[in-house]
Amino acid sequence: MRISGAKNSVLPLMAASLLTSDRVVLRNVPRVWDVFTMKKLLGQLGVSVTVTEEGTAELQASEITSRRAPYELVRTMRASILVLGSLMGRCREASVSLPGGCAIGDRPVNLHINGLKKLGANVELDKGYVNASAATLTGSEIYFDTITVTGTENMMMAAALAEGETVLLNAACEPEVVDLADMLRKMGAIIEGDGTAAVRIRGVKKLSGAEHSVIPDRIEAGTFIIAGCLAGGGLKIADCCPSHLDALLDKLKDVGHTFDIGDNSVAILPPGKSVCQDMTTRPYPGFATDMQAQYMVLMTQTAGSSVIDETIFENRFMHVPELKRMGADIRTDGGKAMVRGATPLTGANVMATDLRASASLVLAGLFAEGETIIDRVYHIDRGYEKIEEKFRSLGASIERIK
Ligand code: EPZ
């Protein structure tokens, strides 16, 4: 089966349409819930957005009719914060609701705010909104205390239309950051070093439209690769980008799984003897936090014991109590989870809490004895396109009941 475009790339790319009054065309757009939330948010700012069945999006911000991203939309999708950087780049003014926490953590935006202040913006917090304005934005050196993906993306977008040069230090290196830089360059931005910890942006006066194809979703690909490992091989994932999956594939090889890796495909082969391996989540190119829950399911089905250390988010073990109800042997202590395998899982009624935890419950349900009912699957639809159809095409028995 084929992998869709990356959710965490299409969202900043859509926000970047605010930086120009010309038309922006995005291809390989995943039809996931968050894309339609971003469409709605951009629409409220004056952007015309169409998304076709085939996954082509056309966006045009001929003029910005509002600079305010309201709480009722922002609270449903944290990535809404990405309009802060592009509104500041385009109109030097933005009022964006604080996203508020979500299931996996408190999700602060202090680094986004500090970055804008470094570019010369006035930024105040008032009644739950970030109100930013600037007569001009002047390039500056911005050091991120913590590596932040959307923080890096926001500063790239604001700096692209600032005066002078901006250097981002301790920047995020995720492929989605590089994908955004690729499109910004097509729009006329001068950016180099994206994909490394030091990104240089030389501001320009104006950006024009562009056409760009969204990179494949490495987290969706990783989720199906783990499914292939759980199934004992015999699965091939096409249209993915194996070079974005090094940390995952290396770890899975250490566990004992084997792969046939092509230019844009990964075939999962029958494993040799597999044994649990410890894992620690890290910023890219380390093991992705968005793959932690899925890896944990594999460890419950692998002989031995392993310690999973979640270092990025403070509350990203919401899947653990649900997996334990299915028979998994997991103990957590702060950001660490001790998993003992292999324990047979039995189907149960479970509840999805956040996007990636929900995906791990689908994996557990597919390999458990008996039937599993997952409630609140809207979490899954936020980031996975037609997940039940994709799993069914691989022979799984899975259906949506409401
Ligand atoms: C992006 O979130 C992704 N979302 C997340 O994917 C992903 O889990 C995360 O990066 C880490 O890889 C999108 O790209 C839309 P961060 P982001 O800023 O940018 C702290 C999914 O499942 N921090 O890199 O919001 C923060 O609390 C989602 O698809 C600050 O302290 O994450 C966290 O501990 C979930 N201050 C760490 O940095 C800030 O101003 C990394 O967060 C910003 C972040």
C-alpha cells in the first residue's frame, strides 16, 4: 500500500501560503482532519483554499482580511500556531490564541514568542492570545533553548520577509522543516542550512507563488513498518522515503527484523530471532517521539524486556493503561516505561486519546486475540488518511462502526 503526504509537512506549507498574494499549489496533500482544520483557519484569515479528492490543494491569500486565529479553532489543532510566523512575515501583525495543552503535554510556545521578539516584534499575552506586531522585522540570531519543530518553521517564515539576515541556532532538523524550506526557496526565499542545527535566512522584499509536492509521511510509513514487523514480514510499503526512517529501521534491525530497502519503498522480511531493545526518543535524526507508542506495541510482542524513555513530551504514555487492559506487561515511572514481552494481547474496548497513541491501539487490536473496539477514533483521522482501508488492503479485519 502507498503512504500519503506528511501531515506535519502539509500544515506549515499551507500556513506559508499567507506569505504571498500569489497562488500556491500543493500536491500529494493527505486528506486528514487537520488539513481541513487548517483550511478553515486560513479561510477565516482571507485565504481561498480548495482541496480536491486527488489531494491537490490550491491556496491564495490575495489579501489578508483578518489577523486573528480564534481559540475555538486553535484549541483543536496546536499546529495553528504556524500562522503566527507567516502572518508576521506578511502583515507584521497577528493575534493567535494560545493553543492550550493537549493530551501529550502542556505545549508551550515561549520559544516562538522569544524568536519574534528577537526579530523586533512587540509580543504580549492577553486573555489567552498571543498579540504580536512590528513596524519592521529585522534579521537576528535566534538560539532555541529547546529544539522545536514548529518554532523553527515559524521563525523561517517570519524571517523570510524580514530585513537582513537571520540565523537560527539549535534549529530542528526534521524532514518537514526541509520540505518547508524547499517550498519557501521556490517562492523566492533565500534559505540555507535547513536540515542542520544552523539555518540562515536572508530576508527578501516579496515572495511569489509556487507549486510543491508534499513529502511522504514518515510517521505513517513507520506505523505500517511496525505492523509488518508484528505480522512477521511479508509486507511492502511504497511511496515512502526510507532515508527519513534511519533511526527506526536501525532500531528494528537491532531487535532482529530484516528489510529490503528500495529508493522509495521498504519491504519487511521474516525476522530472525528477535529480542527487545531499549529506546529513547530524540529530536530528528533520533528516534521520533511520534513513533514511540507504535514501537511499544512491538516490544510487548517481543521476547525480553526493554526500557522506553520518552524525552520530548511529559505525558506521552496515554496508550499504556489501554495496552495493559489488553494484557500488556508495562510499568511506567515518569518518562520511562518498562515493557516485558512477549505477552499475548486480548481484544478489549479501549479509548483513543491522542493521534499516535490511537495508532498504537489499532496495531495492538490487529494482533490481539479476539475483537477490539476503539472509541474516539477522530484522533486517528487527524493524521492518518483512510487507515482502515489501508490496513484492510493488507488483509486485516478492521471496520469503522460510526
Ligand atoms: C511537532 O510538534 C509535531 N507537530 C509533533 O507531531 C511532534 O511530536 C513534535 O514536533 C516533536 O517531533 C507538527 O509538526 C505539526 P516541538 P511541535 O515544538 O512543533 C517544547 C503528531 O503526532 N517546546 O518540537 O509542537 C515542547 O513542550 C504531532 O503529529 C517549548 O518548551 O513540538 C516539547 O517538549 C504531536 N517551548 C519540545 O519542545 C516552545 O515554544 C518539542 O516540541 C515550543 C516547544
